Amino acid sequence: MNIVASTVVFAVDDLAGSRRFFTTCLGFREVLDTPDFTWLSRDDAAADILLRQRDLERPRERIAQPVVAFAVTDLAKEYARLSAEGAPITRQLRRNPWGEWLMRLTDPNGIVVELTEWIAPGGHPGIG
């Protein structure tokens, strides 16, 4: 098998809220927007996001809470930008002992987005 693209699909109650979060905070652009779903993409290697309006007539499915993780460059700069813009940061920028810098945001529907940058122990964000 040769996987050539990836799309993460979320069923959400507030389609407009998630669309606004992914386009404003994370730089995704709308590829297709309908009353039932929105397809978002970026020009880099990030997976596409498909936001699907949850059918309000059906009971909520009991599923695990997904976390979408994006490895990024210059996380310290992105953290400063997102903080200044008032983005919904739910885990402040922190460093793990194994060299991972990490922060989390949560969109209006509870979608958790983790931004990470791998830096050798002893290094600093933005210095590879």
C-alpha cells in the first residue's frame, strides 16, 4: 500500500465554529463548504480536515476523544502568535525531558489539536 494523502474527519455540532478555528488559528483554507460539511486543506504536508455536521437526530456515538497532532517548526513563535491572538490554548507551551516541545489548543467542539516540535535535549525552541 502507498498512502498518498490523509484526511481526518470530525462530526461536530458547530460546523462554523470549527471551520473558524482551523482557518483562523491554524491556517487551513476552505476547499469546499456546504451546509453538511467543510473540507479544509493546507499547502504543506498537514492532513486535510473534513468537518461533518453531526446529525442532531441521532444519539451521540460513544467514541474516544481524538487528538490531532501536527509537528511544526518554530513552535515558540507560533505559541506567541496564538497567545497574542487569544486562541483557545488549553495546554501552555512546555518541554518534555525527551526533547519534545508541546502545546495544545481546543476548538469550540472539543477537538484537541496538539502542536509539537522536536528539539534535542539542551536545545531551545527555534534552535534545531
